[in-house]
Amino acid sequence: LALALAGVLTAAFLPVGVAPVIGGSDWIRHGTAFAVLAMLMVVAFPRLPLVWGWMILAGVGVGIEIVQAIPLLGRGPSIVEAAYDAAVVALVFVVLQLSGLRRVLQGGRRSSTR
């Protein structure tokens, strides 16, 4: 989780033109990054209630957009992107919980449904 988060933050904070570009649209990049972070959050913190995991990752998305408001980065903040990141995390958590994959990712440990 720490390495994935470091990679996401590095890519988000580098100036446009310097940041690595992974194929697809910006929406695909955001969705993929936050879907991976959501899955890794479940693995890294199996007992953490999903609502807390969502709040943490949604906060990361908001924080990224705040930093991207720095003119030197040549980027622009987007409330829509922060909301999209939070929605992706929520969707991943719901799918993991309802499908039973959350338990698999946790190594078969019993988890709370929060």
C-alpha cells in the first residue's frame, strides 16, 4: 500500500509533461489508481472498517487536488476528480464486501461489515 500510494502521489505531484503517463484517459488513470489503493487498503488493514478506509482514501484524493492547485506544477485542481476518486473507492469496497472477495483479500479472516 505504501509503495502504491507513493507512486500515485509522485505521479500526481509532478508537473505536466514530467509525470509518467499510463495509457488511457485521465479518468481511467484516476479510477485504476484509486481502485488499486482501495484493494490494497483492505489487504493492509483487514480490521479497518470500510467507512474509515473510504474516508482516508477520499481524503487522499482531496489532498492531491489541493496540491495540484499549486501553479508551479502546471496542473489544476478538480472537485469532480476528487469526487470520482471517492466514488471509485466506494464502488470497489461495495463489490469486495458483497462478493466475499474482501474476506479472500484479508487472507480468509472474518471481517466486520462496516
